Amino acid sequence: MRNNGPVTGKEVLVGQYDEIVSSTSPKGVIESCNDVFCKISGFERQELIGQAHNIVRHPDMPAAAFDMMWTQLKAGKPWMGVVKNRCKNGDHYWVNAYVTPLFDGDQVIGHESVRVKAEPAMIARAETVYKRLNKGLAPIRKREKYLPVFKETLKTGSLMAIILVLFLFLIGEVQISHFLEGVGLSFIAGFFIYYHSQRSVRTIVQNAKQEIDDDLAAYIYTGDAGANGHIELAQTAIKLRLGVALGRFQVSAHNILDKAEKTSSQTVKTESGMRKQKEQISNITQSLRNVGDIIHSIAEG
């Protein structure tokens, strides 16, 4: 994979309303880009068009992060991720990227990428994950994977323990041995209650993964590597997809209006031109008549 350098370590901040847009061929060659892309990356448009999109890849970005992207895109599915890009001068900028395949019938004819500002919490998690990947470590620590289960078990177990203590207090059986046994049983029961309550949640997670199935993105976007993270990630993906669709609609509507205005303007120009031509023809005809009259007068004289 392309390794761009050198880098300065200086961040260029993406504005709250900045929207970086570009489209590429199926192989990732840039075919179009907007002014915001040029402004933030520091490249001129002619320097970007015809180049592979990884011209802005930052050396800190691990190959594994893009492997998932290409897996999704080749399957005809969109991809989203928090990406660190390199500017022309070596600075960098973070973006929340959403890449979607463009179809002509059933055939993928290219990709469109829309990038917006990434939230600081997402960037912090992404930096940690990418550093671990670059070191050859698992991207997410085991404790991060099991932390949601522990939290829910603790929450349910604590609630049951409080209820148990109140019950023992009411019946006058508040003894240390009974209390410790009760707390232990409460947490065991809390785990099983949590596990069984997740059956319905697992169905929701499976549905969420139909939208996007990416453990890495779930953690980076939400800070939760568990079920809730996948559900929240799917919601975010849907919002981004709708935002991109709305953006396309607005661009299409603008283009249609622009063409309509040009067509209307051209029609007016054509009508004006036809009137001028008619006047010119009328003048020429009249001139020919005058010449004819003169010739006729000379002939008679």
C-alpha cells in the first residue's frame, strides 16, 4: 500500500459544515472532487484527478482499516470509518468517511466518498486502535469487549442485592453470612438475567449487521464493542446514508435547475436571434425591391 511522507504532525481542522466529496473509478482512481477537498488537502484539482485516492493516505493508517473498506465495496455495500488523511504539505486531517458504490444496473461503475468532521472521542479511539494494529496487536483489548457484559451484570446484580438487603432488613435477618451469600447469588442471578435478556437484543443486532457489520467501526464510533455498539453504529450508518442521498438529490436538483435556466436563456437568445434574422431578411428584401425599382425606372427612361 502507498506510503506517503514525510509528515509534520500538525492537524488541519475540518469545519463543522465542511463536506469533502469525491468520486472514483472502481479501482479507486479519482474522477471528480469538490473545492472543499482541495482546500483542506492542499492539492490542486488537477493534481488529484487521475490519481489513486490513496494520494492522501496517511502513514499512520493501517492497511487492515482499508481491507474492510474494500471487502464491503466489492460486495456492493457501503463502508464508513474514521480516517486520518495526509495533506500535500505533510499535515493531517481527520474525517468521518462514508463511501458508497455507484451502480449502473447491477454493475459497480465507481464509488462516491463523502467526508465530514469526526468527533474528538471517535478520533481518540481511532488513534488507539490504529496504533495497536500497526504494532501487530489485536485492535480492541479483551477488556473492552467484555466490559459491556460486566457493566450490565453489575447493574442487574447490584439492583437485586439492594432488594435482597431490604428484604432481609424487613424480616430481621441481617447477618453478615446471609448478606454475603445473598450478594453472591444476586450477581450470579444478574448474569443469567442479562444473558437471557439478550436473546431479543441478539436478533436486533443481527438486523443491525445487515446494514453494516464492522466490529472495529462499532467500537471507534460508539466506544462499545458489544451489542449496543452495533445497534448504534447501524443507526449512524442509516443517518449518513440518508444524508448522502439527500446531498445527491440536492446536487441533481441544482443541475436540473441550472440546465433549465440555461435552456430558457438559450431559447430567449434563439428567439431574439430569429427576430433579428427576420428583420435583416426584411431589410434585404426591401433593398432588393428598391434596387429593382431603380433598374425599372432606368429601363423606362
